[in-house]
Amino acid sequence: MKVENKKLVNGDLQIVLTFDAFDQLCLEHDLVDIVEWYAKGPSSEKILSCKKRMIQENKDKVLAAPAMQAKTMAEVNALMQDEKALCAEIKKLPSYKNRKQREAIV
């Protein structure tokens, strides 16, 4: 298996996996559709668990941020229901650090 990645202009990360013929042979022994299996597989689960931890660890910090104090209860509730918007607000926190940044400090 070969893995390539690049950052796109819009900020997205593109990852390309190339399975050689041998890898395909082995996967097709048990899988009907390799692409469908991968799309539902470990990367999706990892994204979900990372998002859940990100929100759990930072939700209170977002709610305590000065920018939140100016919002109405309806706006705050809407933000809490929108995971993408909530994660974007978490990333804006001055105290927010991703894993690489946290480990660089230690």
C-alpha cells in the first residue's frame, strides 16, 4: 500500500491510498467492495472519536469565551447543535492547541 497526501488550496487534506495487486487480492478475499469498506472503516471512526473528544474537552471553554457572552441563548444553542461550527469556534480559542502543538510544549 502506498499513501500520498497533499494540502489543497481550500485547506482540505487529500490522502490517496494505492493498493497494489497483491493487497487487492488479499482484501477481495473477504470484501465485496474495497472502496466502500474503507469509506466506512477506520478513518471515519477515528474522525468521529477525535471530534467527540475535541468537543468534550473544549465545550466549557467556548461557552466561557467573551465572544459567547454577546450571543443570545438561541445563538448559543444553535452553535452547540452544529458540530462543524462548534469545532471552528474551538479552534479560534487562544488557548486551543492541537496534538502536535501540545506535544511540542512538553
